[in-house]
Amino acid sequence: VTIQSTRPTRGRPLPAPRIPEWEVSTMPKIITELPGPNARAYLEKSKKYEPQSMSDQVPLVWDRAEGCVIWDVDGNEFLDWSSGVLVTNVGHCHPYYVEQVKDQCDKLFNCYDFLTQPRADLAEKLVQVAPDHLDRAFLVTTGTDATEAAMRMCRRAHEGFEIISFHGAFHGRTYGAASAAGSRGTKNGFGPMMTGFLHTPFPYFYRCPFGSETEEECGNKCIEFLDWTVERESCGALCAVITEPYQGGAGSIMAPKGFFETLDKWCKEKGIYFIFDEVQSSFGRTGKMFAMEHYDIKPDLVTLGKGLGSGVPCSAVLGTSAIMDVLPPGSMGSTNGGNPLSSRAALAAIDIIQKEGLVENAARMGELFKQRFEAIQQKHEQLGDIRGMGLVWGLEMVKDKASKEPDADFTRRIVLNAFHRGLCMIAPIGLYKNVLRVAPPLIITEQQVHETCDIFEAAFEEALIS
């Protein structure tokens, strides 16, 4: 699909129509030992000059990428199951996206919160593509910015201040977002968290905290426990509930059918706001433009990020005028939020997603992944649980299916084996670091699905004997 720009390009033509590299067979090509000599040099430089606080990824030093293909600094070629942690939904360096960003670089980068055409256009576009009840868009820079902004909006618009979140949740790394988180990873060793947060179980059916035998029962027990949490922990100042459509960092944990509808109803009965954290689940990732479209719900605020900018940092809060219009001038703003470069990038990404049918492609390719993973699960005891939708999947590794004992070492070996075979995977996630996250760019083809699954299965079977 050729996308025509609606913006002036200062005489530069848009890229000529061509067959994108990601539509051609792209089996990985490993030409050096891994990591190669150039990669080793950069890894040593990083170790010398950077804190080693980031996640423990395989030693892949990226140089460039296009579509679903990554090249490292030694010229080795990999297929991508990461999307840069669910960011590059439109694929790496899509030609239309690159052209739009380049064009904006010639014009304007930043002007604080003075209005620009790209910011106004992006706010309009977000409201247009969102469910009808959401009629305002507030632009910021990162996912954690969006989380903080949403929580502040709720507290400003509501008489209460307490926010309920779920065990296993991840909402960002700043102190407010980390306080809302329901896991130790972003809190441990950083001192006291902020007050005003209550935490309650999430329906992780594979390891249901209530030992439920069905998904529906697990979800219902978690809803019932909400009242217990409020009765035991609240000081009578409830304000909002915040949740992810699926818990990414906790292991791509999907809620059972009906859970979010019941939670939405519970919030409305309590007279509190419902925040849906779609930072990593929006813009086609789940086979819908927004994950909330899978459910019959009307969140009051929705946080966006990652795939919104598809490379250039951009995030937003979608909300209702009833909440956002309470904010007086000067009460919320951001140095870089809604800057013209990120706004232009986000507009380009949304254009590509819509005009190239990437939402639909994510749904179709997701079904292929599901079939391949289920076939592997039938053959091997170590693949305990498969969960996901669209192009986000979590594969939980265990010692065996009967005991469900987590096997973090085996999980890590798979990631390393896949790396040496030319498949880039994110470091293991989950409460026990035994879950593999599968999240390729939304432009992945059927051929690439099978190519990457073949590599993954070989890496899996190699880990069984290593």
C-alpha cells in the first residue's frame, strides 16, 4: 500500500513504491561468532561507562533494522520477536514513517507547550480512532508519564485519592507509577513508596491465588476480594482502579472472560474512576486497535505509549471531558510532551497501521502463532502454559506440566539458543522469570511466522539437552 502524505515535504518526494525487505524471505544470517568482535567492544564500553541496571538481554548490539529484520554491528542478521519491547508496531524504519520524521526534523523539534499543527492533529486523530466516549487527549512522552498523568487527573477530579491496582502489575518506574505496581521489581531497594495505593490479586489462572479450577471462578474470586481489600485497607477515600488489559511484565497474563466487564461495573457502583493502562497493548498489538475493544467496557481514562510513537517516544492519556476539563491552565504540562517531532511520528504510525491493515494482520498472524505454539506444547512437558492474543504471547516454562514448577534456567537457555540461531527475543519475564514474550512487529508475514517458529522450536529442543 502506498501512503500519500497530506503534509508538505519541502520538495522531497515520498519513497518510491517498492517491495519492502520484510516481504521477502529473510532467514537470519550469522557470519561471525556471537557476540562478534565489534559487539564485544561495545559491550565492554557499556560495562565501563554505564550502570548495569537495565534488563539482562542477550549480547546483541543493534546497528540497524528494517521491518522484522535486525543487523548487529558485525553484520549478523536476526529476525525480531521483540519490537523493541512492543514499540515498533509498524516495523523498524518503515519508509513512510522515516520520511515523515525526516521532514519534521527540517522544521521544528520543540516549542514547550505552545501549540503546533502536529500536536493538534494528533489529539484529533486519537479521539477519532478511540471509542466514542473518550473525547480528550493529553500528550506526554513516556508510558510512565501517561500513568502519572492519569492518576493525577483522577485525584484532581475526584474527592478521594486512593488508587487500587493489582498484584503483578507494572505501570512504570517513577515513584507514583512504581507505587501503583504490584511487584517488587521496580520497588526493591528504592526506599519507601508513596502512600494512597491499595493492592489486590489479579486473576492469573495458571497460578490462581485462590486455587480456582476454572478461569471464570478465578476472575470472580478476585472481584470478590476487591471488597475485602477495601474493607481492610482503605481509609474511605477511594478514587480509581488502574489495570492493564494483560499483565505484560508479570508474564503476559490474560484476564478471564468477563473479568473487565465486572470490574468496570464495580467501579461505577463505587463511584470511582477506571484507568485502563494500554501503554503496551494499543495500536493493533492485540488484534484490535485498542485492547479495550475486546471487552464491553468504558474506561474513564486510557494510557497510551510504545506503539503510539512506534519508535520516536510519544505517549498520551485518552479521557473524558468530565475529568480533563477540571484541569485549570498550568496544572499539567510537559517539556517534551506532544512535541512536533513525536506527534508527527505518531501520526505517521497511525496512518500506516490503518492503511496497511496491520490490526487485521496482527489478528491473523496471532492465530498462526497460537497453532504453532500449541503443537510444541503437545510434544513437550516443559511448555506449561500459552496465553496471548494478536501479536503478544507469553509462553510459561516449567519442569513439568503436573507440578508447574517454574524453570527459569531452561527459559534463559532458550533465549540464548534462539539468539545464536538468529532470533532476537526479550529476556525472560514473569513473576518467576520463566515466561518467554513473543511480540514481533505487526508487519510480520506468514512466512516469517513459520520461519521464526522453526528457529524457536529448534532452540527449545536444544535447551532440553543442554
